[in-house]
Amino acid sequence: MRRVATLYSSSVGKKIAMALSGVILFGFVLLHMLGNLKAFEGREAMDSYAEFLRAVGTPVVPEYGVLWAVRLLLLVALGVHGTAAYQLWRQSRKARTQGYRKSRSQTFGYASRTMRWGGVIVLAFVIYHLLHMTTGTVHPDFEYGSVYDNLVIGFQSIPVTAFYLVAVGALSVHLHHGLWSVFATLGNQNPRLDRIRRPAAAAISIGLFVGYAIVPLAVLLGVLTLG
């Protein structure tokens, strides 16, 4: 633990922590998108998938046991990711001189700004999305267990869908920068991979945006209905 703490105290350690936690969060984002696409298979398929997630691991572990373990892992990963990002930002501000700011801002300023603000937007959306689709706190017609119906009714609201699309767009930009930088952070400097990591990151982030955006748009266009 002392070695881990010593490593984390350095900027390299914080970047590694940010990269590893980011990989965990990316895995969730990908799987969650695939789960959302179950909506195109209909109410029964999506509700059955949600029930499977709640019951996975039973009877070895209690119902919801694995689901809550995953939620806690994601919460820890999110905390590590956000904390490391904030601390790196603070270190960068303290170390930055006027000359450094001028020479580096053109190269990294846009990326760093989009990463920071994208992270804030995504965090705000995650909180709202949980209150909307998981607990039903801000969903006026929420019915526990009716995942498909909750999704369709929720995305019939244009303001909700607009916020969702903005957040997914911010997430995609955030992932684009994060995906191509994680290889360098974790020490993968293969020149062949360097040539493809940016276009690969762009393709993955665009694919995720489309995969997330297509569900609420299908609701607004009447492709996904309660009928």
C-alpha cells in the first residue's frame, strides 16, 4: 500500500490511476449502450435483460448482490478518475509559467478544456439519469421493473432527450481524448499503434454516440412505442 501511495503522489501515478479507472468506466459505457439497444428487441426482451442483471449470481449471492458490487466498483472508479483529474489539473496550474502557457496552450488547451467541462457535464447527467431511470425520482410515470416503458415514456420529453444527447456528445468527446491518450499513459508507445490510435479513438467514440443517441431519437420518431 505504501508503494501505491508513493506512486500515486507523483503525476505519473495519478495519470495511471486515471487511465485504469477510465478503462473500467469505458467498459461500463460500452456494455450499458449494448443493453440500451435491447429496446429494439421489444418490451419483453429489455425487461428480461434488466431482470437478469438484478438476479445474476443467484442463488450463490443474494439478488442484486452482483449488481450492487458492480455499482460500487463504478463509484470507486468514478471517484478515482475525478479526483486524479482534479489533482493533475491543480498541479498543472501551479507548475505553469506564462511562457509555458503560451507555448503549450495551442496544442493542449482545447483538449484539456473539453476533458474538464465534458467531465462536469457527464457527471451532472449521470446523477440526473440515475434519478430519472433508476430510482424514478424525477420520472413522473416511473414504474419499478418496467424498464422498457420507463425508457419510452422518459424519452418522449424533448427537453430530456435534448439533455441526453448533449451529455452523450460530451461523453463522446471526453472518450475520444481519453482513449487515444490511455495508451501513452500506460506505456504503449509502439509507432504502428500511434498511427492508428487517433482514428480508432474517433471511430469508437462516434460509434458510442450513435449507439446511445439512436434510442431516444427512435422514441421521438415513433419507432419505439408503448404499443
